Amino acid sequence: RAKTLGKARYAVFDKEMHEKAVSAMDIESSLRTAIERDEFELYYQPILSSETDRVIGAEALIRWRKSDGGMISPGEFIPIAEETGLILPIGEWALRTACRQAVVWRDMGLPEITVAVNISARQLQRQDLAHVTQALLEEAGLEARLLKIELTESAVMADVDHAIAIFKDLERMNIKISVDDFGTGYSSLAYLKRFPIHTLKIDRSFINGILDNEDDRAIIGSIIAMAHSLNLRLVAEGVETEAQYELLGKLGCDEIQGYYCSPPVPAADFVAYVQKNHELQPANNTPRGQPV
Ligand code: C2E
Ligand code: MG
Ligand code: MG
Ligand code: MG
């Protein structure tokens, strides 16, 4: 009996595996043409200073709108883009687009906003990440200090010596580095001290429980204290309620990002959010920072 059950389970497993593989192949082949067809878009999520409650940054988050109108989330296609190497042209597109957008905002006279772009492990592996970034900054006409590069803890840890070398190049260029999803990997702050990084983004899984779980609150409190002693700034991601926002401010977290402030939105909506947040009058006779 156990044998038949076992067989049945394998059959289901195989079918699921097969469906997954087929859909990954579908995604791969349409990803190949998506850049040429201009199917990607960047959304921007505001990042607020907890000291002033004002927007000081934006995280650029990629969206893929297929020709049939369907939206595919990065969680579905970024892993496939990484496996196939397509992340290299897609990542370069994202970096170029975010830099251009930041120039549009700067030239509109918005308050200074730092744009953070996610970079995958595969992009970091390249020897020339710093050169590519420099070239894109120059092409767009953006000051390096207005760009931030986000890398996950696991991407950084994949090849530590290489990561440190690239980070030093970026640091010399005045580009800031954030470690994304901090706390989900195996690195410790003592270890990260070796890296020239600027910001830690505390993973949202730690934020969920801070109101009702004393341990979670204690963990966040000690991460903040240690990070500050290493001169790192802290961003909390995934902040969904006012109570979390207030508590994180009290705990000394420097910056807040999450649905409580705003979900990621198209460029024009981001401008409207910044104007409202900074109590600026939206100019009626000028375009609202068209997406680039
Ligand atoms: P991430 O860099 O950690 O980005 C934060 C994710 O959390 C985003 O998901 C954002 O929409 C979501 N989020 C923000 N606030 C909240 C909240 O309050 N509650 C909840 N539940 N979620 C929140 P998104 O846009 O689906 O992106 C997922 C991941 O895809 C990103 O995680 C990043 O790792 C990757 N990604 C996005 N854009 C790019 C890109 O241009 N290049 C690369 N390499 N990766 C990207
Ligand atoms: Mg990120
Ligand atoms: Mg994250
Ligand atoms: Mg994140």
C-alpha cells in the first residue's frame, strides 16, 4: 500500500515539475523579447525619514506588463532572468531608467531624492559593475550620490572577496550600497563590518511581529544599536501600520518603507506623493514628471 501511495505522489510531483519547467520556458522566451518591445516599467516606492516624516528616497521596482495586458511580478521572472543571464540586459535597463527618472525629478525641482536600484547576484559577479554604473550615471547626467545600489545579503555573501572589491570601486565613485533583506541570510553585523556599505534594510519578516512580540522588538532594537555603532543607516521594509511606523521611529530606525506610507507606484504618482508629503503645490501648468 505504501508503495502505491508513493507512486501516486511521485506522479503528482512529476506533473508539477513539468508544469513549472514549461512555464519557466515560456517566461524565458517572452523575456528575451520584452526589452525590445518595451514591456518593462519601473514603479517607485517612497522611503521616508523617520526623523522628519518626509520622503528622502525611492526604491525602483521592476514591473513586466505583457502585450496581452497581464502583469508579471518580479518574484516570478527575476529568478528566471538570473538563471538565464537575461538579468544582465534587464538590470542595465533598470539602472539606466532609474537614473534618467532621478534626473527628471531633480530638474523638476523636487526635494532631493535618492533612487535605490536592486542589483542581482549575477550582475555583481561581473567585473565591470562599477564601470557600467559610472557610464549610466554619466549618460543620464546624474550625481553619483543620488544613486543607491541594493544587494541582498545572500548576493553579497556568494563571493565575499569579489563583493568587497566591487564595493570599494563603488565607494570611490561615491555610490552608496544597501544590504537588502538583512537578517534572512547567515551574515552577522560583525562580519559586514568588513564591507564598505552604507545602509541595512531590515527584512520585513522582522517587522511583522514587533508590536506583539517582545523578542522581535528586542532583536530589532539590538540590530539598530549595533548598526549605528558601525555607522550604518537602517531602513525598515514592509511597514504596514501606523503603530509599526511610530514604534520603529522610537527604536531609532532611520528610514521607513512600506504599504503604510505607499505601495510602489508609477513615476507620475510618485511625484504626486512627494508633493503632498512635502506640502508642495503641484504645478498646474507643468507636466507631473512623466515616466522616462
Ligand atoms: P525587495 O528589493 O526586497 O523589494 C521590496 C518588496 O517588498 C517589493 O516587492 C515591494 O513591493 C514589497 N513591499 C513593499 N512594502 C511592503 C509592505 O508593506 N508589505 C508587503 N507585504 N510587501 C511590501 P516586489 O516589487 O514584488 O519585488 C520583489 C523583489 O523583486 C524585490 O524585493 C527585489 O528583490 C526584486 N526586484 C524588483 N525589481 C528588481 C530589479 O529591477 N532588479 C532586480 N535584480 N531585482 C528586482
Ligand atoms: Mg530592494
Ligand atoms: Mg528586501
Ligand atoms: Mg527589500
